[in-house]
Amino acid sequence: MSIREIEEEVLRRVDNQYVIRLSQELIKIPSHRGCEGHERRIGEFLAEELERAGLEVSLQNVIDDRFNVIARVCGEEKGQSLMLTGHLDTVPASEKQPDPFAATIRENRIYGRGASDMKGALAAMTAAMKAVSESKARLKGDLLLAGVIGEETTSEGTTHLVRNGPKTSFAINGEPTNMELIIAHKGAVLIQVAAKGKAAHCDTPWLGINSIEKMSKIVLAISEQLPRELKRKTHRLIGSPTINIGSIQGGGWPYTTVPEDCKIVIITGLLPGEKKESVLPIYEKIVTELQREDPELQADIDVVPIETIPEAYNLPFETDESAVIVRSVENSAQKVLGRKPRVTGAGYWCDASILSYAGVQTVIFGPGEVECAHSATEYVQIDHLLDSARIYALAALEVCLR
Ligand SMILES: [Zn+2]
């Protein structure tokens, strides 16, 4: 059989009704952090569905009886492997969302929590795996599907996956991209600035140093200067990073004491290629300039360490535009849509960066639109679902037949 004939056979085997029904069934099973067992029910459901489709399935225990679901179509030689990956969890439903788990179909859309982010993609990936496995295609490398836990919290699932396998050379993450091809996203780092004061009685404030007053100067300088500094850095696909001063804490009871400590935490955007520490000099420069006018102003600047969070969490991500996985998705989309998808970047962060830091060549491509993800009117377009299932299937052949 020629590759063209294999492709045609696989495309014929992608069942539209199956993709739609499975998307609805996945949406109907809530899997946010408020659910008992979190993603357990949806994990069990997906595992059974993949088994019924004739795939080799395993449950990978990650934490607290929560597991990743791994399915495999075995390659017959040691060829290139591809992992289709998506998270099983969602954010909680919005109170404003009517029937968030009803998976209602209206016109060309399925509505519900997780429709775009990202149960639609999981259904499309499952249909693609099923079509490839039922076809006469003899893959050289493994085709894998990973339904992972905890992406909406601290990415425990993908972190466990890259540490424990299965290994893969390439991955397509199915986060919503509105059928565009995302090869870069921003990262972020938490920076803490701690102003140091000196305690004294409030009746003799000249004997102390008020850390809240010093911090006021720092806050003003940061909010004025940092956005300007960050605008100088720009990435052709994702623009400039932004900041948010997200927390301030200082002083307290007894209010008769001049406060000794005041801290702020600033979330600071990172561009591909930047490390967490690379923004520190901008903050140091601002504090040094303030100290010239006010020698009593003292502040420590640090990256906030969060032990529970893996090293690659929140880091920026970029894959080269000429990479094999980019070509594979482009070629597959060309065959299905009659055009190549726009190659672009995203403002959001996702598991793609963890895969990429583990050495897996990764792109993000999925049905659904990030604009409606997490919102009260989350939906996924049905034609996106059907097209993406076919694009995943062809991409699998492009990669795993080599
Ligand atoms: Zn997501």
C-alpha cells in the first residue's frame, strides 16, 4: 500500500459521530479540583474507551490515586515516536454557566466546561488513535496518547510523564489554538521584593525606618519603569512580556510600631530564551537608583522559590519553525483543510514547555478557542473537532511511518 492509500484509509476511518459523541461524554464528566478524586472518573472512562478501541492502555499513578492515562499503538521498528497529549482536568464551572456539564449542541458548537480546554481535543486525539490502529498502517515508531492530570494546578501529570516515560521524540499538545499552529508561548516568574525597615515606637518615628513608606517608592518606580523596560524586549510571535504587582504585605499589629518588613510579589513575563533569573537586573537597577536619593532604602530581590512546582513550570517555550513536528502538522493540515495553519505564538502558558524542556520537540495545535476557555460560555466548534481528529491522524502517519 502506498502512503497516499494508507492516508486515505485512515481518514475514512475517522468517524465523525464518534468524535462528537466522545466529546460530549467527556464534557459530561466533571473533572475539576472540586470533584471527588479530581480527574479519576474521567480517567477511568477514557481508559475504557481507549481499550474498547483496541489500544494498549496503562494507568500511570501520579499522586493521591490520581493517574495519567497512556495509550499506545506500537511501532514495529525503532522509528520516530509521536505523543498526542492533553489534560484531563478543567477549571471549575462558572456559576453563570447554564448546565456546564450538559454538553448541549447548538448549531456548529458543543457547549460546556472543558469543551475547548480541552476535552474536545482529547476526543479528537482518541478518534485519531483509533483510526490509525484499525487501519493497515504499520507504524515504525510508537504513537502515544497521554491524558494527563493537574495542568490547571501545577502540572503534576506532565512532570511525572517526562520523568518516568514513556519517552517520545515528538509531541502535539492539543490546547485550544483555534486551528492555528502555536510554536511559542510566554513564561513567567514570581519576583519578591522585600523592603527592610527598622522598628521603633510610633511616637518616635525618627528612630525607625518605615518599610511601608520605602516600599511605596519601590512600587511607584516599578509600575512606572518596568513596563517600559519590558517593552524593549519583544518576540516576533508573542510580543512583549507584562508584569502584575500581585501582592503586598507589611506591618500589622501592634499598629504603634514603625513596620520593619514589607514585601511585594510581582509576576513578571518571560520570553523564549530567558531564564527566571534574567529579569533580576531590571529590578536591581530600579532599587539602586532609588537608593541614590534615599540611602535608608534597603530591599532584597529574589525569585520566589516554590518547592511544589517543577523546574520547567511557567518557563517560556519555543520550537523552531523549521522543526520536523512543525512541518508534519503543517503538511497534515494542508491535506485536511486545503491550507497551512498560521504559525503563531500564545500569551498563555501550558504543559508544552515541560515537554520541550525534557527534550521533546513539541507544538500546540487544537480545536477550540482560548478566548472562550475558562469562560461561562465555553464551547468548541464541531468542524474544528472533526478536522483536528483527521490532522492528528495524518500527523501520526507523517511522524511514525518514518
Ligand atoms: Zn488547557
